Amino acid sequence: MKGKFKESEVGLIPEDWELKTIDKLISEGLIIEHLDGNHGELYPRSQEFVSEGVPFVGATDFEGNRINFNECKKLTPERVGKFRKGFLRNNDILFAHNATVGPVALFNHPSNYGVCSTTVTCFRINNSKLRYKYFFYNLKSTYFINQYKPVMYQSTRMQVPILTQRKFYIPLPPTLDEQEAIATVLSDTDAWLESLEAQIEKKKLIKQGTMQELLTGKRRLPGFGEGKGWKDSEVGLIPEDWEVKRLGDVAIMYSGGTPNTSNPNYYNGHINWITSSDLNKYHIKDVEGRISNLGYENSACKMVTPGTVLVALYGATAGVTAISFITSAINQAVLAILIKNKSSKFLFYKLTLMKRYILSTFLQGGQGNLSSEIYKDLDCSFPENLLEQEAIANVLSEMDEEIEVLEQKVEKAKGIKQGLMQVLLTGKIRLV
């Protein structure tokens, strides 16, 4: 009866819902296949992969709710013919169960054909008995995650074996219409999310092109550069009213330090603490890290003020550039750049544009670290007119603000979707 609930292994569910294990769904014909890829001698060797062919889908190929077919490995039809199992068809539901655990995606390829690796479980659903999209969203639900998490942490390799998966529970509404209604609402929410994310990607591409044009003088903003030609410089052709400066001649640079991590009194104070991972935010308006006055005084930490350009020197974030909007301490992996008589925002965008050049020139094969000496010797071109620098930076800042607004909408949409999943997949809100 609607409105009444009962206790179950996944929490409260409506009285008229059933709770079935995946094993039960298989035995009753609601799930037609539940398999992973080919193990042992049948697993393909690296030299057998080809540039074009049948998709060979692994756990790292999931991108959102889909498979990134451009990046996944391929095999010839002849090689796929040697497999015994793991063959994929459109609308198969894939669950990453080995090493990368948790992502869920639908297989949909123009060829209606593929094969999964040993890191992926394939669920083929009998859609006349169980709506496949309803089952798909169940695998992404909190209660399903709570069932496999204890299992995955029992192994050093992080995996959820197929036979163990069959013990997990799925709550089922009494009718296919209700399953369909739930899946439709969640699909529509996903479509909304994807639309927002597509807008973000489009704006990022437009911004990248705008940066390339404005930061090199190929395009001038109204009121600047009328009638000006080009001249040779240390960095190639630049507008006649631009100049090239060695950064060390126009900026002060320094990095910080880290308080002793074994002393708890040095942390969780009131001083903002920027590390290199924070630079991925690009515009730093807040950070989670905090150090104490005692930690600051007993370390090589240095403070930065709003408007300081920051560059990551080490590791995966090397070359990432940000600008701080807060007063904060920095560690040794962050280089602070205080530029004199020029726009710090212009420099931030300039160094962001130059990142690929900097990494390819100064880090051989991506190895090693950047340094203040590298940035001091870096030649950068600037408009001589400070107003033009600021005007260019303002155009790019406005584009960043538009992207930030969309990113906030995406986060809000994700929260709404998570809430909908919680109430719809447990019957707290009924649609039929």
C-alpha cells in the first residue's frame, strides 16, 4: 500500500516494493547476462591492439554515463572472435569493478558491438521485465555504493568480484510504468547536467581562442593599436606598441615553506594556507588549509596578498598558474610573482597561455621541477599601455565569471540529482 514503508537490507522502502538480489534477478530472467571480460591466455597482449576496430572497454574508459570510445583500446574483429564471453551490445550496463571501482556507464556504439575487459562487469537487462535505465540508476545509488564499498576495501587491488555482486540487493517498484517514470526523471536531470557541461566546454574553447588572440596582440580591443604595425622581438612578431620584458627585471619572486607536519600546534589556525593543489582553482578566493601563527613563525612560510600571481613548481600541477584574491601563506611548491608597473591579471592570463611552452621547454619528458630561475629568465610580451593590459584582463575575467556561474549551476544540478535519486529510488516520492 502506498504511503506505508517496511524495513529492508537497503533501508526503508514502500510496502508494495520488492527487494531482490542480483542473483534472484538473474534466476528470474530479469537480467539476461552478468559477465566480465576474458581472463588468462585469452586476454589480449599490448601488441594486439589497433588504432581502429572493435571497442575493448576497460574501467578507465568511463566518462560520465558513457564510454569514451575515442580513448578506449581497439581490437580487430578476428581477435575478438577468439573470446568466449564479454561481448557487448547497445544498452548493456557496465560497472567498473576492478582497480577503478564504482563508475557506471551505458554501452552505445554505432556498430552495436564491443567487448569488455576483466575490469568491467556487463549487465544485460531484459527490458520487458526490468527497465534497464531504472537498473542503471540503481547501480549509481547510495544504497548500492554502501553495499560494495566494504567489499572493495577488503582487497589491496580494490575490486568487487562478480559472485559477490550477485549478493547485492536492488529495490523494485511493483510496475514497469513506475520504473520507467523514475528513470525518465533521472535521465532528464542528466540531460540538464550534460547541457550545462557542454555550455562550459564551449565557453572554455571560446576563451582559449580569445586568449590566443588578445594576449599576443593578434587582435586589438577598440581604442588600442589603431594604425600600428608589427616588429620583431625575442618572442617573435609583436605589435609595434608592445614590449618584451624578462620577468626577473619587472617582478619579485619567492616561494614559501611548510611548517613541521608532526607538530599539531602549527596547523588549524587562522592563516590561510595555499598549496600547489589549490592553484587548480585558478582564481583563489578561499582555501581549506590553515596554519597557526606559531606554524608560520617557525617555518619558511611566506605571505602573499590579493593580486599576487602564483605558479605551481612541482609534480602534476607544475606550470599551473593562479591569482590570489586572499591574503595567505604559501608553501615551497608555490612560486609567488609580484609584478611592478604592470597588470598582475594580464600576467596571470599570459602565463596560463604559456604553460604548454614552459613545460615542453624546461621539463624534459615532463620530468623534473620548475624554479624561480626559470621564470625570472622568461621573456613575456606586454602592451606598453597599462590600460590595454587591464582591458584585456577584464575581457578574460568576464569570460571566467560566465564559466564560474555555469560551474556553480552544475554543482547545484548535481546536488538536485543526488537528492532525486535518494527519494525516487527508495520510494519516498512516488511518481505513479
